[in-house]
Amino acid sequence: MSKKVLIVDDDPDVRLFNATVVEENGYTPIEAANGEDGLELVKKEKPDLVLLDVLMPKQSGIRFYRELKSDEAFLDIPVIMLSGVAKRTFLRSQKALTEFGDKPVPEPESYLEKPVEPDELAAEMEKFLK
């Protein structure tokens, strides 16, 4: 059975692009349009990898990531952040949440700024799925 990759992004075109790259590399894509639905799919499907956008309605990637990495059951699921937001901005937001009383979470295993090339995404996924 092929490994599952959860794609969490509110843009249907980005989800289609990512799903195509995932499929072309022999993995099974699972899609969610927001962080809320993404967390439900993590619990139900236990993906091998998550491709996560930062800015989304209904629950941002920032909150999704924090919830994922704060749950012992999902700590081992690697996350590739795919965002138009610079990595340092994302890390600052995580630090700010920690200062407001949330516990610290580890940095994402990978952070790619959009737009990302198909071969770059494929190579990054391969690091975690081989």
C-alpha cells in the first residue's frame, strides 16, 4: 500500500497541483481545505506526511501545526510547510503563541516558500517517505 500524504490548503488549484505531484511520485493524496478538516483527517487516516499551508480560513496552518505537534499520537508525522509567508514570520508566530502560555513546539521538518517547483516538492517529500 502506498504512503499517504495529507494536503491541507484552502486554494483548490494548489491542492490539485500538490495532489498531482504526490500521485506522480507514487503516493496517495488526501485533501483538506482548512486546518479543521485537516485535523479530522489526521485522526482518521494517520498520514505519513502533511503538506500544510499557513494562511487558511477556519483554522490556520499555524494552529493546525501547533495542535498536531502538541499531541503525542501525531508527533512522528513530518510536516512540510508550503506557504507564501516567509519562514521567519511563521516561526515568530509560533514564538508569540508560546509567550501567551502555549507550550513550545518544534520547528517544521521542512519549510518551502511558494511558488514551489514540482521537482523541489518531490525531492522534499522523498526525504520523509523513502
